[in-house]
Amino acid sequence: MDLAEIWRVMRRRWYVLLPGLLLTAALTTAVHLLIPVEYQSQSTVTLLNSSKATEAFDGNPFLSTQASLTGMADGLARNLNSDGAKADLKALGVTGKHEVKIADNAQGPFMWLTVTGTDPAAVLKSDELLASYADKRLKEFQTQQSVAPEAMIRMATIVPPQKPEAQTKTRLQYIVMVGALGFVLSLVAVFFVEARRRTPRGKNRPAPAATPPAGTPTAEAAPVPVGAAPARTDETMPLRTVGPGGAGAT
């Protein structure tokens, strides 16, 4: 079946295709309205060596890097993603969903702080609160280990919380999925109806026996020609009997 034939079938069965397309449009509109737009804000922070560890570099923390800082960044990120941290952040007023992880392709202790939600203003405020909470947790870890203030690892902001940007990818995927599925099902319904209408009724029923027209003589009622001897339907077999003296008689 070529495209021209498909188009002809669609035109011929428009009364099946049109309701399906209208229903598909209604469903895609519902998905567009029911799934809200999400916004995302992200900031970047880094861990720096203590002021005591940077004395050899004239106090410049960016000249003193250690592998232990990356390990500390990983541990801090895991703690900030825990259930306890989520409860603390919610009490501080953080809304939406937050995530903390080491930055992709990072060559140092760089961390991404990300907040996602449906209210742009609340998302931006939540990202700022998350950055403050991360700095607080870093100090608490070291205080619990009785680290001297001059020997504590510090946190510095590389990129402050950015203006929230709309994340429409997920909603667009759902809209495309619903639209494509509705269109395919509409076509299936069209060709199903077309196939049913093309199938002749009673195609599989046995054909009725032909009835000869009235007045047509049958083989049993065929007339006998004039002067012809009637056909013998049976024949007798002569019997031979044995009489006295052994002579046979018929």
C-alpha cells in the first residue's frame, strides 16, 4: 500500500479519523496544562585549604590544592543529599528538590548545588539557602573533630545562584508521546474499519445448491422417445432343473 492509497483511505474514512484526532488534541492539551513547568537554579562552590596550610603560598588558597579536598567535597555532597539534611533544609524554607554533587569533569573540589521547583522566586531563594547550609555543615564537621579554626577547610563561591531557567524537556516529551500515540491509534481505527467494510458478508458461508428453473425436466423425469422400447429394469435368469433320467429341463 503506497502513500496515495493511504491518503485515499483516510479521506474515505474521515468520520473515524476526525474524532480520533480531536481526542488526541484534547489529551495533549490536558498534559500541557496538568504538568507544570519546572525551573532550575544552580551555583558552584569549591573547597579551599586552611589559612594555615597556605602560609607557604603567601596565603593564596588557590595555589595549595590537595587530594583530600576532593574527598571532603564528596563526603559533604553525600551528607547534603541525606534525609536528615533534607529535613533541615525544609525547616529553613527550602522548597522543591535539591541535589549536591561534584561538578562534571571537575579538576578539583568543585561542587554543584542545584534546586528545582515550579516557582522561580522560591527556587532562587532555596539555592541561596542551600549554599549557606553547605558552608555551615562543612564547619560543623570540622568542629566535631576539634579542628582549630586556622586549620579548617573553607568554602568559596565560584558561581553564585543563577537565575532560574525553565526546564521544558520532560513536559515536551510527554506531549510528543501522547500526540504520537493518539495519531497512531486513530490510523489503526481507520484501517480496521476499512478492512471490515471491504470484507464481503458471508464470505465463508457455503454456497447454496443451484435450483433448476421451473419447467426444466430432470434426469428422472426425462420423456421417453416415441417408438422406443421401455428400458428393462430387471432381468430374469433361467433356471435349469434336473428331471427324471438326468435330462435337464428349463
